[in-house]
Amino acid sequence: MSAGGEVNLSPFSFFNVMSMSPPILVFSVTSRGRDNSHKDTLQNVRAVPEVVINLCDYPLVEQLSLASAEYPAGVNEFTKAGLTEVPSDKVRPPRVAECPVAFECVVGQVMALGDGPGHGNLVVCRVVQAHVREAILLDGRPGIDPLKYEAVSRLGGDWYSRLRPENLFTVGRPNRHLGIGFDELPTHIRHSDLLTGNHLARLANTERAALPSPAQIEEIKAEPMVAYLLNKHRNDAAEQQKQLTLLARQWLEEGRVAEAWRVLLVG
Ligand SMILES: Cc1cc2nc3c(=O)[nH]c(=O)nc-3n(C[C@H](O)[C@H](O)[C@H](O)COP(=O)(O)O)c2cc1C
């Protein structure tokens, strides 16, 4: 919002969460590359240190893009992009009705990160009120359900990506226990051409106490697939090792880490 009370709306992808308590968000307004001039958003936050940061989802992405057009100061991009203003509870600028999440914020610091064309200006914002569409919340727990919030990310140039359930995955947090680490992986595993950094990380995240015992390694030799490969390649040690590693890789991808360890230690 300008000093004169005119509303302004623009998309920002240089944006992040920096603190939970106090709740701090940041975004960066760059100066224009062509003439180093400042965008309306920067001039406005200096004049009225309050903003609303609205999070977009896939159904809104083309309207968001429209709001990035360089209309002259004083033109309200809500109107141009067909979005609806809702009065905020605690700050003067309104929020976007269509957005699934909106944070009303008070601007603390504005930090110039350079002075030439394209330099960023970091705007540090303290959240004073949050609005979240109920339909995207997790069931019975605090937080947003990534399966219900169709987030978009801006990539380079005109590229964006759309978050779909098939692209979501979880990565177990390593801090619940201490894994052995990459440095303690047996050399033939660590330097295998068939295992990627992701495969090795799953192995390295295994606690020492959970590594297979000699009896468990013996036992896995009787597993039908392992027994088949051992027998089929009994006269070719290198091929046998390769096929067992491929089986371990498949099991790692299926989350069967303990069995993968066993098969990698056979032979
Ligand atoms: C998806 C998207 C993300 C953008 N992210 C940023 C950004 O992080 N920082 C920035 O300065 N400009 C960014 N822009 C460009 C601004 O939105 C654009 O310069 C806008 O016209 C600025 O409006 P204003 O003059 O009303 O502040 C982005 C544009 C799009 C379409």
C-alpha cells in the first residue's frame, strides 16, 4: 500500500520463512535490471511498513503472473488480475480472498543487498495474523497437508512446476538416531557404480546396532531371489556381486533397508 493508500499486488518468488518464534518471513524486491529503478513494492513498504504475503496455488498461477505486469503506480493489480480484496484484521493492506494462505505482516527491516541494477532488497516481515483455508489443513493436527495444497513453484524463466501427489515423498529424519555415516560404509558398497548418493544415504542412516549379524547374512542367502542369483551366477563372482547389488538397490528403493544391507554383505 502506498502512502496515499493505493493498493499494490505483485508476485515474489524470492521468499522464505526465517523464524518461527517470532514468526518472520522475508522476501526480496530487486531493482529493475534495465535502469536500477525501484519497484512500487519497495517504495510502498518504505512508506507504509505493512504487507500481506499471500500464498498462491495452481488454480491461481496465471492470475498471479498477470499481477506481475508493470502497471503504473496507482493501478491496482487486484483489479487487473481479477482477484478479490478482503480487509485485513490487523494491517492496512488487504489480503487476496482467493489465496489459500495469507499472512498479515508488519515490516521490520528493509536491507539493501547491493546498489547496482538487479540488487535485492530484503524485506523482513513479522507475521501478526495468519489466515489458512480450512480445507488444506491436516486432519486433527496442526500444519498444512501437502496432498491438499496444490502448491506451485517458480523455476527459471517462464517455467513453473505444480505439486502433484505422485511427486511427493518423505525422507526420514536422521536425528532420531545416529546412523553409521558414509565414511563407515564398506568400500565395495560406497564405491559401487550401481548405487547413487540417495541409496548410500539410506544405508549410512542405519544405526550400528541395526547392522546385520553374520546369522542374518547367512539367512538371506535362502531368500528365493537371493538364492536364485547366487546359483545362477555361481561361476562368475563379478556378475553375482552386480546382480546382488541391483537387488539391494531395488529393495532400498522399496524402503527394505535391513534386507538390502544383508544382501550387500553376502559373498
Ligand atoms: C512468479 C513471479 C515471481 C517473481 N518474483 C520476484 C521476486 O522475488 N522479486 C522481485 O523483485 N520481482 C519478482 N517478480 C517480478 C515482479 O513481480 C514484477 O517486477 C512486478 O512488476 C513488481 O511490481 P511492483 O512494481 O508493483 O512492485 C516475479 C514475477 C513473477 C511472475
